Amino acid sequence: MNTGQLNLMPILHVDVWGSKVPGYQALNTRLLEEIRAHRAEQTAQMQYNNPGCWRGSKRYACEEELLGVIRAQIGFITKRYKPDFSLEDFDLAIDYWTNVNSRGGSNEMHTHSISGSDWSGCYYIQATGTGAVRFYTEQCLHRHIKPYLPFGTTCEIHPHDGDLLLFPSYLLHAVMPNPIERERINIAFDVRIAQKQPG
């Protein structure tokens, strides 16, 4: 270290990444058509549903357009933290499900780490005006720090149609109640990264 120079040495750090998916309008039209058909087929609720939330696990015919974007962004983001990372050396397994929140519907605080995933995220088909998603650090949650200090805090994001969020699977998050009649429709997902075996 140099005298008089302040050096940053990261140790505890977490980011939420967000983007607008190119061509999302056409993709959302196709996804909504498949989701409506899926809801008509699946009237029974899945396990672990929150009140006011319909959840479906069907794989959609147009999924590859979205999964391709997710793979590319995971590769870019991981390389941002680990410059020697190459997506070609790893297999990515992506599991996803559909959430539909009616007015008042919400999702309680949780993480996705129990699934054994590395990255998680959400793609928003209908989101504008339907409520925020809130992220928490454990330090803030357990009141280990004062709320006005920057060491650990909460982050609230108000997603719009076509937005894609990515975050580490261990990050605590919750979805605030939908305040309007428009349904909040999204595809949540988990990503597991495994190094390819030689041969």
C-alpha cells in the first residue's frame, strides 16, 4: 500500500444485476399465450404457494429465447468477478417456474440457496406498477448494523415489463403486495454452474 492512498480490499459484497431484454414485447406476447394455456390446464395449486399467487412449472416452447439471454448474462457477470472464467468450460442448468400475483398477492422473504443453485433471477412479463421486490442483507435483517451505515442495507427495485434481474441465490428477498388489478406475471429461475468434466 502507498502512503496517503486509500485501497479497497473487498470481502463482503453483493450485487443485483438488471437489464431490459431486447425484443421483450414480442417475447412477452408469446409467453403470455403459453402461460394462459398452462393456467387453464393446471387449476390445482403447487406446493409452497403464497396467498394470491398462482405458480406453474411448465416448460414453454419459446423458452430458448429467454434462456439464451440468461446464459449470456451469467457468463458476462461471472467473468466480471472472475476474469479467467469462461462459459465454455461450464455447464449451466436452469430451472424456472411461473408466478402470477393477483391484487394483494406477495411473496414472503426467502432465498433460493436451498435448491443448491448459484445464481437466481426473475424475468418480468407484466410488472409495471405491480409492486416492488426488496433485497436484504443478513447484517441489516439481524440488526447487526445501524440502518444509516453502508455496510449492509436493503435495496428496493420496482421492475417494469421486460426487465431481467440476476442475483446470488443466497440473497434474501421478498416481493411486496401487488397494489393494482393488473396481474404481476414473471418467470423466476435458478442457475447451477458445474465445471465440465474432461472427455
